[in-house]
Amino acid sequence: MSVFSAWVARSRGLFADNKGPWGSPPSGGSNDPTPGPWGKSAPKRPRGDGLGGGVSSLEEFLERNRRRFGGTGGGGGGGGGARFVPDRSLYFWAAIAFFSLWLVFTSIHRIAPDEQGVVTVFGRYHNTLNSGVSFTLPAPISRVQKVNVAEIRGVDVGSPTEETLVLTGDQNLVDIAYRVLWSIRDPEQFLFELRTPEDTIRQVAESAMRQVVSQMSLNDVLGVRRGEIEARVREEIQQTLERYDSGVIIRNVSIRQADPPGAVNEAFKDVTAAQQDAESEINKANAYALQLRQLAQGEATAFDKVYEQYQLAPDVTRKRMYYETMERILRNVEKTIVETPGVTPYLPLNQLQQPPRPSPSQSQGTGAGR
Amino acid sequence: MSLLRAHPFASLLIGLFLLFTLFGTVSIVPETQQGVVTRLGKPVRIVNSFEPGERFGEAGAGLNAKIPFVENIVWIDKRVRDLDMDVQQVLSTDQRRLEVDAFARYRVVDPLRMFIAARSEDRVEQALRPILGSQLRNELGKRPFASLLSPEREGAMENIRVGLNRIAEQYGVEIVDVRIKKADLPTGAPLDSLFARMRSAREQEARSIRAEGAKRAQIIRAEADAEAARIYAASFGRDPQFYDFYRAMQSYQTTFLGDGQNAPAPTTIVMSPNNEYLREFTGNR
């Protein structure tokens, strides 16, 4: 404790000594015995023996110091200074603590694995810190701006709810929504080269997409060449940003939606419907063709088989077929055999054709057998 | 020390004065700014001015000394800045209106000239914005509408950039790039007629697709018919007479008995005894 207070006293004295040029009277040589800071009369000693004169004890050392530094400023001043000593030391230590904390916090930097730190010394770019713990000069001198270089940021242009109409090369409009993914490649360029990097990327993305789409036909945009558009837009954005030294790399451009505008959507749906219609028409025709072919082949084969047999015995086969067919037919139909040729015109054929009716038939009346 | 205690107020003033002098003498020049040092309002030198191809940490950024209270630093942005333009109506040579939204990117390359001509970036932008608009109208007005939707557009943009740059040079500004952000048809009649055209084009497409489908279906059917005919002919043609008989038998049966799926209408046959089938019926052989 006493060492501690001695150190304080000494340092206090150091300050006092520093301020010597502002008119402190020469120390030690004062004539009157000045009361010490703690009210104790200092032993009068010549300045000459000072520190070199064999300090017998710590007490004496302190005493001498007190006399040398504390007791120099004249009665009132010394007394006043002495009264503030405990407060001063508190402030002093608080200041030291604050200073060292601040030193620690502003000169040790922990850079996360996905970050880089751009160090500027008095505003001038100094170096770029990689991930890990690094040291720089403290705050007002050095400044570290941490930039996340791994994070993939997105810019969305167009939304599913609102139409973003873009003119195509064949002077049609397409409603398009896409996302541009980018990340920071050079943190220093990103920080120092562009005033509004995010806005710039968005504007360039918009412009590049419109430029590429304006060189494609509507069907290309809606259909198969989407991948090509994405690749070209990405390249275009990258080239343009390169021209600004933006330090940005475009990771990906993805078209989330490319639709005809709502006002003409019905007509586009009708085209799809027409494709379906045509498809089904062709399918039907194919089914018919298949059926017809099978039928023809079947019939032809059947005829061929019968014909083979017919050739062996033409007359008999012919007769047989005839009678068999007639049998089958006449067995199942109503038959009327009229002997006299003149009767036929008077037959009430209308009634004859309705056999389920139990009414006595004219044909039976005329004596026709069943 | 005693003086400090004797005149605390004066000491404070002196301290503040010294502090101010220090701050007035030393200024921190960041990488993103260039400074025009003015002595009593008159520009005398430039700190951290833009040099093409320079690398960070090598050029003028950092601490800079100047005469306190006499010299001031006017900061001018060193970065690429955005010059955004209001939407312009452009009339192409084929009398079609187009709403064009464009932007330019610029950088102050001669801060001294820029300071003398305009003093601040905002005023440069105010001055250049209408020029960009008129350049755009002039350049695009020389072209037909269709060329705005073609790779030729690049050439137009380059012309605009060069034209704008010529004027921007007077402000110590370099135009890095001019790009069209949007080129839209104005809402109302032009947009509606475009929609109508798109719609009719789709209707045409739909019709032609349907017609194409019908055509192909018909061809398929006809081919099948031909194929069937060929098969029949190849087979039946070997004996037309027998085919006639054979087919008649089949036909009678189908007509009077049905084809196995549909029952035939009830039939009554009125036969004459002279019928071939009843030939033996009369018994007079």
C-alpha cells in the first residue's frame, strides 16, 4: 500500500515537475519550514543529499519525495494539491483503465471466418485482414471495417404480385421476375469505389436483363432459352460492374418467373389449349388408324383362310356357306311366304313390322305360316 | 501550473485554441474523398486526387497538413457516383413513343475544375441531368423503334456517353457509363394496341396449331384408310367373285342378325316361293 501511494505521489510530483516551466519556484531551497502535505513538518535538509544520500527507510524516502515535489508549490498550493490526492488518483486510474480498455478494444480485432477487415490508417488504406485475431494501431489512427465476403446477397427485381413488363426483341412484352445473387470479392474496392454499391447492382441488373431480353424473341424468353438469358445477363452485369471497379462478383442470375402479361394471358392459355387440342386430335386419328389397320388385317386374314378352303371345293363350300347363312338369318326373323305375286302390294307392312303386338296380324289372316 | 490555477479560464481557452490549431493543421483524408484545399476561398492544391489505375494505400489518402484557419478543404467524392435521370419520353423515327429511364455513372476526375465550375456534386448532377435527357432524346430519336431492341442499342449508348462526356469534361467529370434502365411503351393507347397485337398473334398461333393438328389427323386417317384398302385389295383381289359372295353372306348376317353388339331392328321377310332358297320347297325337280 505504501509503495502504491509512493508511486502515486511520485507520479504526481512528475506532473508537478513537468509544469515547472510555468513558474514553480526552485524546490528544496525554501527558507521557511513548509508544513508537509499531511500536516507533518518536514525535516529541513539540504537539497544536495537528495536521493543519493543513503535512504535509510521507506518512510524517509517517502518523506523526502514529499518534500521534494509536494512541498514545493508554496503553502496554499501544496495544501490544496494534497487535499485532492485521493480523488486524483481515482480519476487517474479510471482514465488509465478506460484508456487501456479502449486500446485493447480498438487495436485487437477478431475477424470472423467469413469476414475480411479493411484497415485504414488515418483514412489511407493500409491492408486487409483475413479471418482470425489481428492487431492494429488503436482507434483514431487505425480503423477496421469488417466486410462479410462469404455472404451471398440477393437483389430481387420484379415480384409475383406486380408486373414488371419488359420489351422483347419481337416487340412483345413479358412479365419477368428474377433474382441476382452476388457477393463481395474485393472488400476494399467495394468500400472505396462505389458510392451506392447496392443501388448500382440493382440498376445494372435491371438494365442488363432488359438489354438481353430485348434481343430475344418472346418465345425464347418464355421457353427454352431461359438458361442462356440467365448466363448472358450474369455476364453483362459482371462486365459492367467490372468497369466500375466495384469488387463485386455476380454468383447467379435466376429467372423466377417469365410470363406473358396478364392482359393477354387468356390468349396465351388458348395457344396452350390449342396445342392440347391438336395433340388429342392426332391421338384420335392414330387410334382410328390402328383400329382400321387391325380390322383390315383381321378381315383379310379371315378371307384368306376361307378362300384357301374354298379353292379346294368351290361349289360345295359356296352352297354350304349360303345355306348356313340363310339358316342363321331366317331362324331369327319373321318370315312371310306369299304364293300369289299379286298380293304383295296390299300387305300392311307397317303392322307386320311390329310383331310384339298381340293383335291378330293381317299376314296370319292371309294364311301365312310362321 | 500556478498560471493554470491562477487563470483557469484563459488556460482552457489556450488549450482549446491549441486543439483547434491541431485539428486545423492536420486533416484525415479518406480513400473515398478527394480534397480541394482552398486558401481564403482560392483553391491552391488538391489532395488525394483521382488517378486512373492507382491502387489503394499508395496515393494521397492519409494525414494531410494545411495552414490552420487560412486553408480549408472542400471534400469531393472520389467514388463512382450515380446520375439518375427522370423518365424521358422519346419519339423514334417511326413515330413511336417510348418512355426511357436511363442512368449514368460518373466520377470526378478533376476536382479542381469541378470545384471551380460547380462546387458540389449535387450541382454537377443538376447540370448534367438535363443534358443526359436531351442527349438521350436526340440519339434515340434518330433511330427506328426496332433498333432500340437490338444490339445496335449499345452503339447508341456509347454515342450518348461520348456526347455527355464532352460536356461533363467541363465540370471535371468523367462519364463512366450510360445505360438504359427501362424502355417502356407509355400506358394507354400504345400499350393497349401492343396488347391487342400480342393477343391477335396468339389467336393466329392457336388457330394454326389447331389447323395443323386437324391436318395431321386427317392425313393419318387417310393413310390408314389407304393401308386398309391395300390390305383388302391384296387379299380379296385374288377372287373377286368369291369375295362378292363371301361378303354378301357376311353382310346378310350383319344386317339381319346384328354384329354381336347391336341387336338389329325386327325384320319381317316376305319371300316368294320362287326364291332361290325355297327352290327345293316346291319339290318339283
